[in-house]
Amino acid sequence: MIRLLLAEDQGMMRGALALLLGMEHDIEVVAQVGRGDEIVDAALVARPDVALLDIELPGRSGLDAAADLRDEVPDCRVLILTTFGRPGYLRRAMEAGAAGFLVKDGPVEDLAEAVRQVLRGETVIDPALAAAALSAGPNPLTGRERDALAASVDGATIADIAASLHLSESTVRNYLSSAIGKTGTRNRMEAVRAARQQGWL
Amino acid sequence: MIRLLLAEDQGMMRGALALLLGMEHDIEVVAQVGRGDEIVDAALVARPDVALLDIELPGRSGLDAAADLRDEVPDCRVLILTTFGRPGYLRRAMEAGAAGFLVKDGPVEDLAEAVRQVLRGETVIDPALAAAALSAGPNPLTGRERDALAASVDGATIADIAASLHLSESTVRNYLSSAIGKTGTRNRMEAVRAARQQGWL
DNA sequence: ACCTGGCCGTGACAAATGTCCCGGGTGCCT
DNA sequence: AGGCACCCGGGACATTTGTCACGGCCAGGT
């Protein structure tokens, strides 16, 4: 029996996946969580063989949780399941030690098979996505540029960002200008969008 | 047997829901589509008793499709299933003649029961959401203010918006300024965010 | 010891944005 | 006929944003 942990914030999706995977004769869902910061605790208790993690989770990113699992529950293989096949996500997932990366498009039938593959030690990745990730190159943004961009979502003003990062307004504008340049965009909003698209952020 | 049409863009979610609902003894999934502009055609062919529609769909909004169905396939009851329980969405769903409104949180078990309820002529709505929709009041934005806001997502400049709406830049700025005032925000981005949050847009 | 790159800041400037006036036109309701 | 709301535009103005040039600090690599 493959012991599976399932982390997904949308209740209906989580329930549906749990039911479907539980119907497989060789899979048993031993833990379900809806928040990223509950993953490690649940894994320590339930001792799953495979963790199926969404990326966008409240509390803690599934990618960060994957890195945590590698340290704290090394026997557990990680399979990332996400809505967005962003190159940067895939790259970060691999760096965090994930064994597989699936997007929520594509048929459900693949899911159980992917779980079995990662347990056999194989790596499962959509080939097209892998190519995109390689061709896109790594994240060119520095840490602070990322911070500034991330803080500027939802229409925060320069003053807001400066306050939230404890920086001067001039500095923030320099970082943002730099990020706009690196993303090849015309303003904050486009830069945020572009960075999101790539999975930087 | 309840004949069901399922419209949902995320392949895995669609597949999972189809399998789960198909396992119910009294439900048969007679059509699955992944785009909003395929809903009416599919319904005309499959003649479902109930249509389970996501809102955010490529091609055409599930809310618009619900209005279409009321006109073209009036026997078919509409049940809206959405990620975001936004007051404006609920309001628009009701105006489009939907018989029910579910959010994708909450247990899958409710789903089949909700389908049966709408078929019996009952209306299914989360009470808390209904209260929020009533207390929020109707959409205060005029048609053009909505257009201008919608066109300003993703960092379009005033010039871009003016071009895409065939308006002068002055006009666009006036509309945006008005929308910013009505939403009680400080700039475009906040206004867009606030309007989205409410389900205006 | 030097160079590089990230980090943090200032000042000045041009461009974009948001606000407040104003005008005219239309259609709808009373 | 008047009032009202929406549509469309112009002009002036203050504010915000984005760019550029320029400092200094610190860590790492050669």
C-alpha cells in the first residue's frame, strides 16, 4: 500500500482527489491538509511514502514545504501538483528536491500513475514544460527586487512598499525600476504580471 | 436518472467531478466542456436536466452562459460552482436565472445533494454568502467605468486603454478617477482589486 | 589587493497618473 | 418642459511614478 499525503487548499478539489486516489487498490490517503504550514507536522505523524502538494497554499508555499520535507522526512517523495505550469515553479520544485511536477490540466488518470512512478524512483515532468523551463533561464531578479515587486501587488504605493520593507522611497523606486528593466516591461503592474508568469516573485 | 452537463476549465477538476458525480446512482454526466462558449451547443445536443457551471471559463463567462441557457434551453436548471464566493457573482448568477450557487470550498459530498435539490426546484445558496451579497448592495459602477477598469488589468497604460476602447485619454482618466472614487481606493490597481473582490468587473 | 555584485541611499528630471473644473450630447422619467 | 444619469471630451494642476547618475557599504572571488 502506498501511503499518501494530500495538501490542497480548495476543499472540493481535495475531497475529490482523496476519494479518487483512495479508490486505487494500491493507494491509501493517510493525511489531508489544507494549509502549507501543516504539511510537515502531518507528515511526521502519518509517515507517507508520497506527498502530493499544491503550490499556492495559505500559510506556507508548497515549494517551501517540499524543501522542509526533504530535511525532516527524507523518506517521503514529493510530487508537486499545481494550476500553473510556470517555468520558475518547476525550477524551484526541482531545487527543493521534488520528484515530480504535474499541472492540474490533463486527465486525472495520470495522477495515480504518477504517484506510482515517483515511488519507483522515477521523475515525472511534462516534457514541454521542462523545455520551457530550460529555455527561460534562471530568475534574474535579486532578492530585494523580488521583495519590492511582491510588495507592490494589490496597488500598494511606493510609500507603502517602503514602509513594509523598512526602506527609503528612493531605494524602492530604484529596485522597481531595475525589476521593470529586467522584465522588459513598462511599469510595476506589467513587471509583476511578467514575474508571476515566469514563476519568479 | 439526472442528466448533468459539467463545465469546468481545469482538466483534473473536471475529470474528478465527472467521476464522482457519475458514481452516484441517480446521476449521469452526459456532457463535459472546458470552455464557456461550448456550453450552449453541448446543452442543445445533450439535453441535460442540470448544468454545473464554473464562472471563470475561457471563451465566455459561466454567468453569461447561464443567461444563454435560460433563453435557449429553458428546461435546464443551472448550478454555479465557483472558486470565489464574491457577492457580485452571486447577484449576477441570480439575475441570470441560476438555481444554485456553490463555492469550491466545502465538502464534495454537498455537490450531488445540491444537484438533486435544484432539480426539485429548490434554490441552494450558502446563507452567509447570501447575507454578504445583500449587505454589499448593487454594483455602483457604470458600464464604461467597468470597461475602463477591466481594460486596465495587467498594467495597461492610459494610452492602451484609450486605444482599446476607442476613447480619448482624457475620457479614460475621468472614468478611472470616478471608479477609484466609487471604490474608495487610491489608484487603479487598488480599484481593480476592490472591484474584483466584489465581483464587479 | 582588486574587482564584482548586491544592498541602500540621495537628488534631479521627465513622464504618467489622478483630480477637479468645465463643456456638450443623448435618452429616460415625471 | 425640466431634471437626471450616463456618455464623451478638454484643460489645468498636483502628485506619483519611472529613469538616471551618483555616492557608500559589505561580502565573495581572483
